[in-house]
Amino acid sequence: MSSIESPSAGQGRLMAPGQRRLRLYVTMGQRLLRDSLLFHILLHDEVELVGESETGVATLNRLKRATPSVLLIEENLQDNDGLTIAEHALAVNPSLSVLLISDTPVSSGRMAIYLEAGIKAVVSKDQPVQELIKTLFYIRNGQVYVGNWQPESAPAAMLAYQALSGREREVAQLMAKRLPVRDIAGRLGVSCKTVHSYKDRIFVKLGFERLPELILFMQRHQHGAAE
């Protein structure tokens, strides 16, 4: 992504009238990289750039007035980290879709933290700009996009999942749908304490520490997990 040539000032930022916009705000500290990305992104007429910043503080000060639908933010900023700024932005506008640009491919632990915080997608700088643009359009309506990302522990976790009991798999599938423990207990006809026991066993057997890790695993392996 960083190898893209930077356009001349103002080039590629024209928008066709009368189209529904993807209202984009961009926060990146590297001006040349930001201009390069915007050159390619704004070739799509349905994208409207409503603001851009180099720092997290400037972003938070301008977001309310800019009213973006998507925030594209760098993981490491000059004055803060992108996750912290995104969390503050989401607290003010929960409907905002956030795409985080990471310096390197993310680990399963980091991805789980980002998903738990409300980040809709993560794209690393070494991925093609076309992947970033595809992701922008996918998350514009609030959907989570994990692309071709795979947890390092996916093969081992799948083997462990296949070794779960039928009831443990059933609980895992309901948990992955974000159903509250009380609802899972009612659906299965067991106590909440029993559901918590199943949850603890599932997490230990699969090697997960957080619910977002289980959710991501189930999203990436829907066919195998349903068998």
C-alpha cells in the first residue's frame, strides 16, 4: 500500500453530483501516504471526503461537524493510538464504521481486541489498495469485514472444536450469535450457571480468552463449525 505513487495536489478528488455518498473521514499522520490512498479512493464517485487529519485530537474535534459514515484511521498516530481515538469516536457516534490501518498484519489477540472495541475491519499497509477500497464499501452499512485474515491458531482451534461435545458446540454457536447467557439458558432448558460452565470449558478447549475470538473463529469457519 505504501508503494503507491502520490498524485499531484487536488487530483482525483472530484465527485459526481446526485449520488448517495460514502462519507469518509481519514486520519493518517503520513501526508504522502494519505494523498496516495485518497487519490485511488476518490476515483469512486460515491465517496465523499468530509475531512482529514494527522492527529487523533484534531479528528475528535472535527468529527461531530463532519458527520462521516466511515472513519479510516491509522493504528499509530503522532499523538495517540488509533484504537483509543476510534473508541472515543464510537462513544459519540455508535453508528460510525471504523476501518483501522495497521502497520503489520494483526495477530488473533489484537484482532479480538479491535472487534471488541467496535472496529469493523483492519487492513495492513502491505495489502493492496484495492483490498482497502473493497473493505470500505463492505463496512459502510455497519458490517464486520475480516477478509482473508486467518487466526494463527485456526487449524488447532478447528480440531479442538470438532472434539467438543454436541451440547458444547450448540452453546458455542449461540454465544457466537451474541445471545445473552440468560437467553441461551432458556433456549437449552438449563441454568445460567450451567451455561457459564459450558462457556469456560469451550474457551479452555479452544484456547480463546475473549468472546470476540470465538465470534471471529465461527465467522471464518461457518461450514466446518456447523457440521
